[in-house]
Amino acid sequence: MQLIKILAYTFFISLLMYGFSSCKVFYPNLMFKTTKKDLTPDSLIIDTADAFLIKPGDILDFQIFSNKGFRLVDFGLEQQNQNNLNRVSVDYVVLEDSTVVLPILGSTKIAGYSREEAILFLEELYSGVINDPLVFLSINNWRVYVFSGIGNAQAIAIDNINTSLVEILARFGGIPNTSKSFKVKIIRGSLEKPTIRVIDLYRAKNLKLYDLNIQSNDIIYIEPVYRITSGVLGEISPVLSLITTFILIYSLANP
């Protein structure tokens, strides 16, 4: 009987130690833990406009058509190819010197333009060699990273300066029931010194309190619900199983 009491005390002391330990014990895969002093005032959040300028390292999906896309609209791509319409569709990487090597034009400085500005700029350049050029341009590596719950993440492509947090969450599939709508973190900028803020989406009236536009490379982290009981049980189950087995062997050995 004395042994059982000792084992029981050992078990409860272990449980108490787990209770006072950090969430890392129960949820080792949690990310982006912050305190209030880590958060950045909204007045210091980086303006979204500059984040959507083309920069070195960006991957451009570039297409060009002649005749302002007339044949593309009237006959479709298949007929268009039969007519040998001038058309190029390839990915191009913006080099460190801010240039990209394009068909016919060769090395062309493009970094520093927005997508819309780059389209107008390229159409003007190509107008000297192609009849009424029509340029389609998107940036393939502009995206945000959404983490939610435990082990749930997705990279979502964006190319619009007016993309909002609400749109991203809708494309993500909404806020799971394992996460907190009132603790949505937006981590922005350099990973060495990021800006961090927490958005409360629990009440509709809170929407007017925030600038909800997001920008390329933002990290959106929807804090999960901490289910302490399941975490505790998962951690102490091996200990509990060992104690139970030991008690059973002791009881059989000492009837």
C-alpha cells in the first residue's frame, strides 16, 4: 500500500511539473510565440505600396500578343497559333542588376515598376517592333504564407496591391475551429526585425480599426486553441502506462 502511495505522489508531482512548464512541452510544433512588447504599433507598419514593386529575384510570367490581342479574342489560342501570331509565354527572372532579358528587347531594366506600370512600359517598348502589342504580365513568386491550427499551412499567390486579409482567409478556407479568430498575427518585413501585429476578427465592428491590406511575403498566423487536457494526456500517457504496469506487477507479486 505504501508503494502505491509513493507512485501516486510521483505521478501527481510529475503532472504538476508539466502544468507549470511552457506550451512547448505540450505543443512543440507551435510557432511565432510573442508577447505584448513584441507587437508593432499600426503607425509603424510598412506601407503596402512599395511591397508590390518588381524587384531582383522576382519571377515574371510574360506573354505578348500583336494587334492588341485581336486574334486572341476572335479566334482563340488554337487559331492564333495557326496564324503564327507573335506570342511568347515564358517565365523570366529579374536579375540582381534590376534587368530581365526579354525576347527581341534583350536586357531591359524593369525593377522598381508596379505590375501595371511595367505592362505599359513594355507595350511602349515593343510598339517599335510589333504591331499594337498587348502584354500580359504577372509575378509568380508574390505570395503570402498562412499558418493555422496545428500542422496546417498554405502559400497563397497574390498580385494585387488591394488584396485584403479577408480575401486571403477566404482563399485559405476560413478560420478552422481549432484556431482563434481574435488572434490573427501578421508578421511582415525582414525576418531579422519583423513588424508584428495582432488582428481581432471576432467582432465585425473591429474591421474598421485595422488596415487589412496585406503584402507579398506576409506571414499570417492564426493562433490555435490550446487544448491543455489533450496535450497533458499525450505527454504523460507513457508515464501513466509505466506506473500502471508497475502497480499491476507489484499486485500480482504480492497478493
